[in-house]
Amino acid sequence: MSQGRPPNQNTASIALVHVGEPSASAASSKSLAIVAFERRELNLILNVYGRKVASGDWRDYAMDFLRERAVFSIYARVSERPLFIIEKTPRLRNKQGQYTVTNQEGRILKRGHDLTQVLRVLDPHLVVVD
């Protein structure tokens, strides 16, 4: 029943529903862990990426932070498929290693525990500095 109108009047009623950010209590009860690259990891990736862009080999990139993995995709030009994909999957940390580099066909080029060593497949002239 609307306020200020007689109860027998035929009027259209509109219900507004707010769809937006969940409340703080709902967010705290269901915490979604998102995997992301740390600053050091991004610096290593972007150093290799910057050298390849400067040489004209690569042109674009995309980053995706998902629930189980973080993905850095490298493109030669604006296209549908990335040339290379660098993935961080923490659940594989104690198995094959959490870092992988995959090519355009989906073949894993390098996998390991140390990101610097894994990135060497993209830039063989990369020198490990401790």
C-alpha cells in the first residue's frame, strides 16, 4: 500500500532493487582469494616485456587475476590469441613449480619454481642477478 493514496486506486507500482556491491558482512563471510603477481614478479615480467617491445617483437599485454591463477598474456599485435602466456598457479608450488610459460599452441615451454629461470625461455639473453 502506498502512502498518501487511497487503497482502492489502481496504480502501477514499481519496485527498485539495488544490485551492487555486497555488504561488508557478506564479503567477510565469503572471502574470495584472488591470485596476483607480487611486485618483484611483475618487475621481472615487465623487464622482459619492455626489452621485447623496444626491439619491436611484442606490442600488447593483458593481465588476469583469477581465483586459482594469475595470467600475464603477451601479444605481438592486437589479435585474438596471445603469443605467450605466463601463469602463476600457487597450488602447483610444491609439485612442478608455480610458474609456466605457454606458447600460442598451448604447449608448455618452461615450468619451474624460479620465475627468473622460467622467463629465460622468452629472452635467452636474460642474466640472473642475485
